[in-house]
Amino acid sequence: MNKTMFQQKEFRATPSAQLRELLGQLEAHIGKLSHDPREEVQKIPVLFDEVHALIAELDYAGIPLSAEVSRFETASATLRRKARLFLRKVGGREGLAALRPKRTPSPEQWWWFIDQWLAEQGKAQRRRELRFLLIFAAVLVVLAGAYTLFLRPDESTRERLRLQQAAEQLAQNEEYAIALQTVNEALTWSPDDASLLAFKGVLETQLGLEGEAAQTFAAAEAVSDSLESFYLTRAQVHLTLGMFEAVLADAEATLSVNPKSARGHLFMAQANANLGNVLEAQRQFEEAARLANEMNDVELEAIARIQLAYLYQQMLAPLPTATTTP
């Protein structure tokens, strides 16, 4: 091999290029998590190790890595969101423990201890549920009485809500075809419901039915109060299904129509929080609360401030402790 050919090969194999290649592999594996076989899913923590080590090496060398670090943080947030699915596909706690390196990984390598992270999340959730149980019970007693006396919906509304909730559960489990059938059934009860139409369009998009989705979104927009209302409705659907990149896109579209949309900023904050962009999420929660206050929307302001407080709590929460599995 002559010197020129060697230099070209060496250039293509620079650490920065290697980092981008590893990030691409990591993103692809996480994206195909629900479909990949176990042996492919098992590569994810190893790829995290390689990317983490290479980022540290290049950062120490003073090489700018803002784009790569952002991709790594997004991949990390996505894996946390899919933690239960990942743990199931990798073979449960035993399967992950069998893969874990003999030399105990550092606490920064949280992906090797995602089972412990899930357990801690579950404990925290149960503590929150217990804390508010009595309050919720009292409120529910009052609401149940009011519902029975004054607010009981008609059969059409009850069936639409039942079918919509069933479709949401199916879609969250990535059973998009069955979810679409269920939404179509719900639309027979309420054919001009903008939320159902937006939901249907999202499902058609996931199934690759782009033409049908465009028509459905146009129908949803036609029955919405405004273009802003349509974007907000679709953002809520995407948020319910955990499609946070799509929530960002809808929030940006909302703010292009109305830069002072408090709900647009709220959706922007919620998407960024779930994607791991905590500083941007903090800024957007604060802006949503400020705009809601100006509009005298007490409920929306309270939601923004409560979620901002929860974001602070997450930022201060410790990472999973690295312990040796017996």
C-alpha cells in the first residue's frame, strides 16, 4: 500500500468519524428495539460503552463534540423511555447481569444498571401515589357524585372514550394496525372529532400510509378551531404515544403560527424534557408558565410549574448505583 492510500484510509478512520459511525449504529439499534432479536439488542450497552469512552477521549483531546454529545444524550433519553422494552428483550435482570462486564462498570455507565434504575423509578412512583392517594380519594368521591347527578356522558361519548383509550394502549405497544382499526371504530361514533382524526393520521403515518395520513390530517385541520388548535391537538397525540421528536415538530409549527402560545411552549418543554434536553425544557416550562399567567390561565400555569418542579427533581436525582450482582 503506498503512502497516499494509507493516509486516505487513516483519514477515514479518524476517532471523530468512528464516533459518528458508532452513534449511527447505536441509534439504529435503539430505533429497531421492538423488532430486533435478542442478540442484536444485547449490542446496545456495548455500543454505549464504546461511544461513552470515545467521547471522553475526544473531549480530553479538546475536540469540539456538541453535535455528537447531543446525539448521545438523545439516544440515552430514548433508551430510558424504552427501558422496560429493552430489559424484556435483553432477557430481564438475569440476561442483563449475564452481559455485564466482570469488572463492575462505573456509575456513569448507567445502561448496565437500567434494571436498578427502573426499580428506583417504580419505588418513587409508588411513593408519589401514596402521598396523593387520600387527596385523590376525597376528590374522586365528590366528582363521582357530580358525574352521576349532572355530567354522565351519553352512550356515544362513552363508547368514543372507551375506544380511544383502547387505541392509545395498542399504539403505545406499537400495535399500530389494530390501533387504527379501533380508532376507525371510534370515529363511527364521532366522525368530526379532531383529536380522533389526528390520532388516525398519526397511526397511518406509522404504517407508511403517507397519502391517507395527509388526507386525514387535512380533515382534522378542517374541523379544528384554527391551525394552531390542529397542531396542538396532534402534539397531544404524539405526546401520548411517546413520539417526542414529533411533539417538537408540532410545537414548533404551533409557535410559528402563534409565538405566544402557552400550550405550544408547554409541549416544547415536555418534548425536550423527555429527550434529555433539560436546559431547553427548563426555559420552555418557564415561558409557558409566564404566558399562561398573562392569559390568566391558572390551570395551564399550574401544570407548567408542577412539571418544572418535577424536572428540577429529576436533575437532582442520583444516577443508579453501580452494585455487583450476586
